[in-house]
Amino acid sequence: MKPRYLDPYLAGIGIGVVLLAAYVLVGRGLGASGGFSAVVASATVAVQAGDPANAALAPYVQVPVWRDWIVLELIGVAVGALLSARLAGRLALKVERGAHLTADSRMLFALLGGILMAFGAKLARGCTSGQALTGGALLSVGSWVFIGTTFAAGYLCAPLARRLWR
Amino acid sequence: MMLDPAGALIAAPIIGLAFGWFLERGGLGSARKLSGLFYLTDFTVFRVLFSAVLTAMLGAFWLSRFGLLDLSAVHVPETFLVPQAVGGAVFGLGFLLAGLCPGTSCVAGAAGRIDGFAVIGGLLLGVLTFNISYPLIDGFVASTALGELTLPELLHMPYGVVVLLVTIIAIGGFVIASRLEKSA
């Protein structure tokens, strides 16, 4: 049994209130890619593959990874999603993919997409959470530029990637 | 109202939990649903994203109007024009291939979607790739720095007017999205 999803506008208002609470309580917004940056930077320093003073790593190793704000927030995201999926009967171990794609190809494109997104988010200093949501609602110019080129690239390339999803 | 650093760390997983809950409830843990955005068949992501932006934008505006929030104490992401434009384009292509973004890949993974874990693995690899190539691109990454620049400052318009314009444009977008979905 799969209960219907919450109305998207209500889900959006819920996320907006959470984001507003983050502004008020901690003076910052939501994030996701920053958590991945912190995990990779900490691991790199831990295995002594990088100098903590290195400019690409330094901002992410100021505090231990378990006291990194975005890492803790992201753990909360996973727990919240797990609870919601469990209570809605949507918890299922499976590879979700387009009708014409094998599970192996789906995994490969998911990995490739992840690599590109991380690179893009590092260039842009944030992803859908840190730039589009957080910076968008604060009317940051760079965040709106990011939103614009993200959508533009997605729509421009969509016809080429049609077999992945249609 | 602002919490001290220890309080902020306690608030982090609670704020995250509520964020993850609403993302999953709205269906954003499903790559098939998200990818519908690019084929004009399912505008869920668009609706969730922009109704969240409107809510937080209007909330922050009115709270600051009534003196309940000091907007200058909230960190506005700095603008680096060209790297952010290019980063967005690379991100958009990745989003199309993955069908999930970094936050929603965690939602998908938590709900048992194995492809969500593949996206998470890709994100870790992508950060590593960026860090390794950083010495070659650090000049570009730091280029066209404009600081904490906002649309009202750029357009020389009052903050409230820009808030109103963004609200009108977003509502227009919601109406167009409904029409496109019906015709698809």
C-alpha cells in the first residue's frame, strides 16, 4: 500500500517554515553538499592524504566532523526521511529507474550524476539546499544565477537523456 | 533568539529531521518523480522548491519588519558570478542524470533506494575530484567575487518590492506548471 504524497505546496510550506526556523535560531539556512565536503575533507586528513591547511580542505576541518553543523543536519534529514517513508509504507530496498534502463545502467548514471553535481556544487559553493533554497529565499544574486543555469542545463540536456527516464 | 554554538549543534539534527520528513512526504525521495520536471510531466520539485522559497522569503521579510529577526545576522551566501553560473550548469546536468540532488539522494537512500546510495557515492567522489583539481582551478573558483550581494541591491529596488516581484513570478510559474502538466 502506498499512500499518496503530501500536496507539494504543503510540503514546500513545511520546508519553508523549517528554513525560516534555521534563519531565526542559528542564523543560517539548510545545506547538503557542504556535509559531503566535510566528510571527504575529514577523511582525507584522517588518512594523512592531505594537509589540513590546504585551501580546499581547511574550511571543512575547523571542527571534528561529528560537530559539523551540516553533517548533523544531514543525519537528521536521513532519519526524518526514514521515519516518513516507514510510516507511509514506502520503505523498500530497490533500484528506482526509468522503464528502459537496466538496474546496472541506472546505478552507473546515478554515480556519474553524483560526481557532476558535487563538482558543480563545489564551484557554486552550494547545491539545491544551500544555494537554491537558502540563498534564493534571502535573494542572493549568485543563488538565483545558480537556479537559472541549473534549470537551463537540465532542460537543454533533457532531450539527450530521454532514454534514462521515459 | 539566536542560539549559542552548543544549542545550534543540538538544533541541527532536529531541523534536519523536519527537512527530511517534508522532502519524503512531498515525494522528493523518488528519482522518477523528480526527473519528470525535465520532461514537463511532473512539476512536484518545482512546486516544493518555490513554495519553500516563497514561505521562507516572506517569513524572513515580515519577521524582520516586525523586529523579530535581524536579517543582517543571517548569513547570505556570497556571490561569485561566473563560477556559480558554470557550477549551476554542471550541477543541472548531474541532476538530470542522477534524478536526485544531494539532499534528496539522502532521502532516497534512507527510504531504501539503492540508486540513492550510488548518487551519494558519486557525490563523495566528485568532492574528492574537486579537491584534487583545486590547485588548477582555484583562481577561477574565487573569480568574479561580488560579496553578499542581493537582488534588491543589484536592482536598486526596495527589499519589499523585490519580495513582491518574486512572489508574483513564482505564482505565475505555478499556474504555467499546472497548464503544462495538463497538456502533457
